[in-house]
Amino acid sequence: MDRDEIICNCMEITRGEIIDAIKNNNLKTVDEVGDATEAGTVCGSCQDDIEEILKDVNA
């Protein structure tokens, strides 16, 4: 798993930034991740990837 991988191309948000936001803020939904990081809030094409990261982190 590459923490530097860009997950949200529109906002240039990395996997690591999303993971940190989930852990630091106890995020549970894609919308919460979007509110915290702006990831997934423009075109939405990365929302499935964000959902997978949420499942991995919160497992």
C-alpha cells in the first residue's frame, strides 16, 4: 500500500491523507471523508476507492 498514491485526482488527495483523516477523526462514511479532506467531492470517481480505504482502516 502506497501512502503517496493519489486517490482523488481532482483534489490531489493521497491515500495517506485519507487514512490519517479516517483515523484522526473516527470517520465512517465517504461523505465524512469528503468533509474532512475534500476527496470525492468533485467528480466522485474515487468514492469507491475511498469506501475500500474506510473498510480497511475500520476493519
